[in-house]
Amino acid sequence: MCNLVGINSFIITFYSQMKKIRSVTLFIATLLLTFNVLGQVSKSNDLYERQKAFVDLKFGMFIHFNIPTYYNQDWPDPEASPMQFNPTKMDCTQWAKAAKSANMTYGCLTTKHHSGFCVWDTKSTNYNVMQSPFKRDVVKEFVTAFRKEGLKVMLYYSILDTHHKLRPNQIQPKHIAMVKQQLKELLTKYGPIEALIIDGWDAPWSRISYDDVPFEQVYKLVKSLQPNCILMDLNGAKYPSDGLYYTDIKTYEMGAGQRLSKETNQMPALACLPLQSSWFWKTDFPTTPVKDPVKLVNETLVPLNKANCNFILNVAPNREGLFDDNALAALKVIGDTYKKDNQPANFKATGAPIISKNLAKNQPANSSWSDDMNIMDFANDDDFHSSWQSNPEVKQPWYEIAFKTPQTFNTVVIFESKPNIRKYKLEYEDNNQWKTFFEGENTKRVKLHRASKMHGSKIRVTIQEADSSPSIAEFQVYNEVR
């Protein structure tokens, strides 16, 4: 439902257009555009509320339990036999009660990890739990047990799949169809899923891009099946902390060195870490000390919560399908130490995430005089750590993308490594005419511009004011489906 501000804006727009518009056709077009804008505002507000609700969950349990459990490896042989998966004493109620003892509010299970084994009754492949001696749907038992204890449920799913050869340079349409079928099963068979955590996508170690497996298609599928489901991609290593790219929530894998700034974070966030020494169970876990539970609470969990970050702690079940005694004891200490505060999340609305294909990536680029080797090609190479740098002699620098063929677009993002550019003009060339679609001040590091659809062969930014010689790390162009 549109908020009151949106309704008032609509009424004002409607009244002014009634006075000005003489063409019925133009009036109808204006009316439709106004409703579309209000619809976008409403969708953005809906996402904001879901982001806040997710952050307010504060603390949950990650459960890495899959065929790697039986191989003493996080990444086992892609041809590992399903016959190895046989958790004879598996008790998801034990997991749920342990989570509750730690004052957690939800659990998240690895439905399919990088080696492609599915722990639910999928019809997409024979490489699943029903072909193992266990022959029970782990996802079903997990969601049932956690909900019975009053906990919410989330699911983890890997795009990278070494068993089914869904890996770099081998992706075929059948792989994308499999991903969609598997996600459809997970989001239609098990009731409301609070969040879906996706991994193995657009990471340096997976090398599967959002174009190889089209992110926009997957995102829209998830939202069509469960509109209230938060979708997170574990892509925190690549994208800037203050830009929302290909995820509803900013993510940080702390064990991989990714760190949220507890002092400056202004985005809804998730951070993850294992209680034990790695994600999946290893044979030395029962006799190896886990992380200090009191330190986890005081030095990790509480500070993260204060910085608008939900913390998910991984606990790995053993080969019988149970938590080890040392893990259970640590979770109890965590629960005795951690008292969830009721302070609500406090961050500004992020707007919708970028989910579309970057049309500017690796397109021909041009600019005013560059500074030494930092030439224009560094600003559209899909690398946030390289930049085009203007030569300090240039008084009014400019940078442009020249498409190989004219493109339709509606979103432009300028990203700076450090905020420096203050005032600038954005133009596009259409039929040999330059048309301005933004001119003004914007001091943010991530300068996001969403507009009506435009069509052109070039897009240019002219930098009018900057604190020092300007640079651009990424100049991005999208045609978002809205």
C-alpha cells in the first residue's frame, strides 16, 4: 500500500496535470507514469521493512551439513558417492534446541554446497539424499524442527556445482534450468523461508559471473515464489560496502577476512563465522576446543548487532547427524552470556539493489587527459580496485562510454574509491544530440541515478567540481526491469 506521502504527491501531481494537460493521451500517459513511480516507492518501502526485520533477528545458526561431512573436507571429490551420506542418529530437534539455548532466533541449512549434493527430495537430479542409505528429506526435518521451537528458517544454496559441472566455461542452458527447478522446489515445498543465502556466484574462487547465470532472472524467480524472502549473495569481497549490488543485505564472511566497519556501517548487514575451526565437521572436532563463547558474544556478536548487522554462527553436525558435546556446551554458555536487546535496526533505506547486467562493462571508453597509466579503461573493467584518474592539469574532466551498438538504459552508477567529486553533469547522446538527465551536487561515494528509459550511443559525465583531481573506479550502466 502506498504511504501517505506518496498519496499526497500523487494528488498534487494529478491536480497540476489536470490544469495543464490538454491532450487526453498525454494525460493518461502521465497518470500511468505517476502510478508507476508510486509503485516503485511502495516496493522500496516493502524491502526496507523486510531488511529491518532481518537485521532485528540479530543472531542465528548456520548449519553446514552435507556430503563434505563424510570426507573430512569442505570441498570433497565431485564424484563422492551418495552412499557415504548416512547420519543414522540425525536429530534436527537437537539442533533447534541447541540454537534456542544460545538465544538464537533462526537456523539456516546448506541444502546444496559446492559439490552439488542435494539434501532434499529433489526431482532435478539423482545426486541427492534419497539415493543415499538415509533416504530422508533433511530440509523437511530441519524446517519442521526449527519451527516447532519457534525459530525462523532460512536456506543456503550454492550456484557453483562441481558434480553437475556448473562451473566456469562449462555453463549450459540445462544448468540454469536446474538452478531454477531446484530453487522452485526449495521455495514451494517447505513453507515460508525467511531468507535465501546464495554462495559460489561472482566470487574470485568460483568465477561464475552474474551474466553466466543471469542474476536478474534468479532474483525475480525467488521474489515471485516468496515475495517476503530476503535474498543474499555472499559477495561481500567484491562490492563496495555502501552500495547494494546483487543482494538485499550486505554480507561479510569473517573467516575469509571480510570485515564490516562497526563504526561507519550504514547498510543492513549479515556476518558469518564458524564456531569450530571450519565450516563442515572434521574428525578432530570432538577433541579440539571451539572458539571462546564469551569472547564471541562480547567481541563479535554484540558489537555487530550495534552496527546493524545480523550475526550467523556456524555449528557443524557430525557424521551421526548430531552436535558434538563441546559445541552444545559452548552454545549454552553463549545463551547465558548473550541477552538479545530490543533496540531496533537503525539505517536509512537503501532502495532496490542493482540486479541487472552492467551494459558498460568492457565497452569502448574515452575521457579527457588521463593521469599517466590510469587511463579510461580502468573505470569500466568490473574491478572496484582500479580507477581512471584525471590528469591534474584538466580543469573540467570528462569520462564517457561509447556503446558498440546503441542501448536502452535507465540507471547509471558512478563509484569512487574515495568521495571526491561533488558536482557533475550526466548526458547521453541520442541521434547525434546530447541530452542532460542529471546536473547537480552529489557527494556520496556511490552515486546512483535511476531515471526513465533512455536510448543512446554514448553516456558522458562532465565533472564540474571536485575536491582534488577526480577519479572513477567504476562507471556502470543498467537497463533495470521495473
